[in-house]
Amino acid sequence: MAKVNTKSSGSQEKLLDLVEVQQKTKSFFDHNQSKISVVGGGILLLLAAFLAYQFLYKMPRQKRAVEQMMVAQQQFEKDSFKIALTNPGGGYPGFLDIMDTYSGTKAANLARYYSGLCYLHLGQYDAAIEYLKDYSANDAVTAITRLGSIGDAYSEKKDFKTAADYYAQAISAGNNELLTPYYIKKLGQLDLFQKDNAKALEQFKSLKEKFPLSPEATDIDKYIAKAGGTE
């Protein structure tokens, strides 16, 4: 009796299965070709619309907004906060107009951040809180300063509990060598002002341990002593 070549039989079965799959696939496309063409055409149309929106509308608006905002940023750097908000000069728009005219762009979002800081410096704390809360931080630095600045606004409003919460959020938002120790010390000073020496001491010791070379740490032993700790 001849032996059956099981290896050859298995290969033939796999080949038959593959042929069957190919035939079924071809049959499916033959019967649904019109539907597939419609769906494919719809996808291409959506893709074309998306690319047109991105490259012909959104990107040019962003570029234009950045160019228009430069003068307001220059005024901000000169501490001319009220001028930067509304009329920076030379026919250029202020931060508030940038937000309205170029809404939806990254530049408009950044203008919202600048507006919040301007209002903070101008002593209009509710407006500062509103704009800073609406700003979507896209980088590590403004993610920290946004929260810390909201804390400053609440502190000026004498809402020290909320201020402390935002300072704590600023500390947790990132490990920045300049900003993190700044807000740790600020939170410790606020705790000390509220006579919560235990919390203040915790912040001051954390600053000394984690950021011993920071400018905020130069006189930290004095604050540790004020909070009742030992140097």
C-alpha cells in the first residue's frame, strides 16, 4: 500500500483555501464595485477638503495672526499692558482684537494668555482669571506660569485657599529649574502668612532639598527658621 504524503496533502489544502479566499474576495468587489467607488470617492473628497482647510485657510490665518501680534508682544515686553491689550500702535491690533479676528488659531490662544497676564498686572484680577483659565497651554513653561498666575490673581483677591491650590498645581505641572522653586517658595510664604507653619516648613525644606542652587534657595534657611524649623 502506498504511503500517503501528508505534507503534500496539507499544502494542497492550504492552496485550495487560498484560491477560495481570492475567489470570494474578487466576487465581493465585483458585486459591490459601485458602492466601493462611492465610499472611496467620498473619502477622497473629505481628504481634499481637510487639506484645503489646513493649507489654504488655517495656516495662512495663523501666519497672519502671528505677524499682526508682534507689536502687541513688543508693548507687553515694555510693560505697556493696557496698550498691548487694545492699541499697540502702527495700525496693529491688540491682544483682544487678535482673539476675535483670528479665533481658532494658535496665535489667538496665545493672545488669550497674554491678555490674562496684562489684566493681572493692571489689577483686574477677575478678567485675568477668566482669560488664563480659558488658555490652553501648549508648552511646559506656560503650563506652569498659567497656573501660578491664576494663583497670584486669587491671592490679590485675598482668596488664599484657592491661591494655594493653584500654586500647588503650578508646582506639580512640571519640574522646571527656574519656575518650580519660585512657586514652591511662593506657596511656603503664603502658608507662613496664614500662620500654617507646618505646611510652610514642608515647602521650604522641599525647596532646599530639591533646588539647592536656585536663587530662591539663597536665603531659605531664614524662612525655615521663621517656620519653626532648624537650619
